[in-house]
Amino acid sequence: MASNNLLWLKLDNAAKLYPAVKTKNWSNVFRLSITLNEKIDPNVLQSALNVTIRRFPSIAMKLCKGFFWYYLESAEAPKVIPDKPYPCSKMTPHDLRKCAFRVLYYEKRIAVEFFHSLTDGNGGLIFLKTLAAEYLAQKNNIEISFEKGVFDRTEKPLKSELEDSFLKYDGITSSPRDDVKAYQIHGTKELNDFRSIITGIVHLDDALKISKKYGVSLTTFLVSVMIYSIQQIQDKEIRSKKRQKPVKVLIPVNLRNYFKSDTLRNFVLCISPGIDANMGDYDFDEIIHIVHHQMKLQLTEKQMRAKITANVRTEKNKFLKILPLFVKNIGMKIAFSLVGEKTTSITMSNLGAVTIPDAMADYVKRFDFTLGVQYTGSNNCGILSVSYTNLPLPTT
């Protein structure tokens, strides 16, 4: 439900899973951050957040529990807080009941961490860029144009920004779900659930040059490198090819590239290209050829609509609708633990090219995108790229 004074929203189709399967030790949180060339003033950041949040009512939300479903209700802007040693730390039920996102700062960095029921990477990036633009405008008394994902903070939200676009594009035919188990990366668990984050920076022009040499997109190239690397790990762990499992990478796809939508809520579905490792050895050229054609086949409007339809049909099931929330939660947790992430080896989420208005360029040093750990595994990978016509290559 939406009005000029938004009170509550039903969870979108993708968002319903996340609160149902969260545990004491896990909640689906992702992080986007921007690093500036000047130290962050927390007072100005709080002021900027108080202004920005009014433009994003679907993000200024807390998670509430109903009898049949979870739902979102309007929340006040949270207090900005110093960054923590553990990025993407779990949001407790108490945290989510207050506000389902947090804004953090450290030295020159502004970070926003979102519970995934609020939005996806696309919506999160728009929010972060708009918050950073408001911060820079207040701090440095500059004018920043409303373009390249920076919204006018004085503008009223569009009704279309609040819609559940999955329901809008529900189709006739649904696609079957993949239930083939994939190889899972095993490693030595850190003490006290310590989590290591590895950040790599490469020059975009160099990466594009290599992918162009293979005649594929940058995402296809990076996914192929990941599959090749994981297969090398499996070869060392499981010598017998007959006992090896498929190596597949889960890729979230921004459906706004296939269907007209202004929504700032979740509008993403996944594909999972990969190789059947027990069929034999694959060299890198073979993997990149396979991944390229699998992605071409899966990334079509009709295939995406069929995936949407499969998910929406489950939500519309009359029997499931009348089940109490605690029963739904038990069912979703069992299904997710049995299948869930076990059909893929790792997630690679590529937000693509990040652009900003020219007036911001002199103040911005870098962007980062971090996914929280998986439900059962500890490996995830977030990617974004920034054009160096706007930003300098980071030196640290």
C-alpha cells in the first residue's frame, strides 16, 4: 500500500524469502560504499540522510511480522554510526524492527548496508549516490545535477518506484527450477566466525581489452575465470571425475534491462551458467565458450518472464496464502536448506558500470560492493566498474 504518507508495503515477490530463512547467525545483508577525498563529517552526513530518506520511502522501512506474511512499515532515519570491524554484520530481529538498513562512516568512507528485503543492488546504488550527492552539496556548497542515478531530494517519489514489478510481469508459462546439486567450496573455518574480505582492483580498460579478445562481455569473462578457478579446487579435492559435481555460478540479473520498470525494490532473478565437471577436463577456452552461449540462451525476455511466473505462481497459491506465517517460515526454511544455495557453487553479482554527475567526480575516490556470506557457505563475490573518465584509478 502506498500513499503520499507511506505507512506500509507488502514484501515484493523476491523479498519474501529473506526474513523467512534468516537465522540467529545469518541475515541477507549487502553493502555499498563510496570513498571520498575528504574526511566524513558525521553531523553533515546525518543531515544529508535526514533529507535523502524522504525521497526513498520504500527504503526508509522496518520489518514487521504479520499473521500471514512479513511486511514493511515506515521508519525514521537511523542514526549514522561509526563503521564496524565486520562489514555486512547480521541484522538482528531488534535491528530490523527499528530500521532495515544502516548508514556507517569511517575516515573518508560512507557505507550503506541493506537487508535484502528492502531493495536490490540497483536500488541500493541509487540511494547511496543520492545520499553522497546531498552530503557533498551540504558540505561543499556545490550544485549537483539530478542525473546518472542521483535523484532530486525535493521531488515526490513516483508511485511506480514502489511497485512489485514481479507481479506486473507475471506470464503464462513457468520455467522448471534447477535442483541439480553443484560443487561446494570447502575450507578451514576461521575462529569465532571471523570473515575475511578480499578486495581486488583492476583497470577497467585492461579488463575490457581481455574480454574483447575472447569476444565476450566482461561479466562472461569474469564468470568463466571463477568457474575455471573453482574447478581447479575441485580437481585437487576430488580426484575421480566420476565423483565430481557441476561447477555453477549464480548470477543475479537486473530485470530492468528486460522489462520497463522504475521500481526501487527488488527486481532481480538469477541464472546459473556452469560446467558438468564429471564429463571430463575443461580448458579455459572451452569454459568461456560454454558460459557465453549458456548466458545468451538464458538471458532473454521470454526466459526471464518464465522465471518470474514460476516464482509468482508459488506466491499466488491459494493454499499457501491461508497458511499462518510460522508454517510458511518452516516450509521455506526446509526447502531452502535442502536446495537453496546447493545448486550453485558461488554467487557473482555484477552491478555493472557506475556513473556519477560531473560535479561529484573531483570529490570521489572509489566505490565498493560487498555481499554478505551465504546461508550455508562463506563465499560470495560482488563486482562493479567505474569509468576512469569520471574517477581516477585508486592508488591505495
